Amino acid sequence: MDSLAIETTACRGRPGGDIDLGAPRYVGAARCPDAGIKLPPVSATKAERLRADDREWWRRVALLPIRPGPVFSALRDGGEEALDRLQEPVTAVAFLAGISLFLSTGTAGRLYDQAGFDPLLVAVEAIVAGALVALQNYWLGGAALLLGLRGLGSDVRYRVARQVVGLSTAPFVLSLVLVWPVRIGIFGQDLFRSGGADEGASGDIFRGIDAALVLWAFLLALVGVRTVERWSWPRSLGATAVAAGLVALLALAALFG
């Protein structure tokens, strides 16, 4: 949107009369048909450009699971402005992915083992715990990736590493929107109690989907590292694998500690 003009919705111009600009809307050209006046194009305001840019960032992030290149390239080339613009989309992705990840944990699978739990409490627990998982992924996962990158010679900033990790959790957002409604529709409350119907072969199918999502997230992180750093695949794989190993160790320590 390089230049815009104001097209009037009520434009009256006659000898001795006034021109009523009415309510403006923005188009590529404008003319006042009654008065024969063509209004000159005017530049878009900064606020309008920012809103358009923000919409474009959200569109890119929405396509990230299948088209990660444009987002990570913009993150690499856009500097501080790109980091600022990505902050809200990354926060949303990390939060929704956190909810999905929590629902897949053994903790969520035993909620109904406790007396007094109902669907409302499960929803509240998922939101609160999902936010905590998101914070863990964003800050600790970002720190793990930073260590992997620095260990292989990168001078990347911590903020960039955090955003690469946050964006890489996008497949779990798809799971929350597409897979979990089906899962709940099939198994219902059994998902949240020990010994439920989801522990059979049909539940194994969904656990296989969970494993595929983890691999998908890892591959997105790998693409992110390679794009941001312009590294080779082996070097990018090394940094991403170090980060994944550190996150796995932290998860095991939390599980068995």
C-alpha cells in the first residue's frame, strides 16, 4: 500500500455550494463526479501501514507449519522491528501450544482421579498449566537453543532464539484445534482419568500423532536455525539437537525428580 486516495461517499460540488467529503474510505484513486474534482492521492498514515503489516505477520504465522521459510527469513532480515512485530503472534502460538502439550501429559490424564474435578475445572487447569508450559518452552527452550547455537559459533541474540522456539511449537496449535476436539469426542472424560478407554489401541493412534507433532516441531526449529543463521543442514541439526537434548533432560528431571 504505497499511496492511497480518499474516495468520498457524498461529494457535492456546484457553483456556490460546498463539497461534502462525507465518510472517507481508502482506494487507489478518487474523483468527485458532481464537481468534476479529482482528489490527489495521499500517503497512508503510519498507523494504517502498521496495521497492514501486523495482519501480514499474523497471516505468515498462520501458514508457518507448512511454509516456515517466509517467517524465519523475515525474522532474520527484519531486525528489531520484526522481533517486535512477531511478539504477539509468538505469544499466542506459545500459549495455545502450551495448552495442547499439557493435555497430552500424564498429569492431565489423571485429573479425574482426584475428587471434585469437573469439565470446568479441567478447562481452568488446562489454561493455567498451559501458560506455565508455554513460559517453560519459551524461556528455557530458548535458552537451550541459545546454548546449542553459541556452542557452534553463533552470536545470535537470546530473543531471536526464544522466538524460533516459540514459533516452532505451531504444530501443537493445530493439534489443539483439529485433533483434541476429535479426541475428546471419542474418549470424553476417560482422557482425564487412569484406566480409561483411551489407554487401548485407539489411544495409541493419538499418541502416535503426538509423537509426529514433536518431530514436526523439531523440524520447524531446524528450518528456523538454518534460515536465521544461513548454516548448512548438518551444522543446523547439531545446534537443534543440542537444544532438544537439553529440553529432554529437563523434562526427565521434572518427571523423575
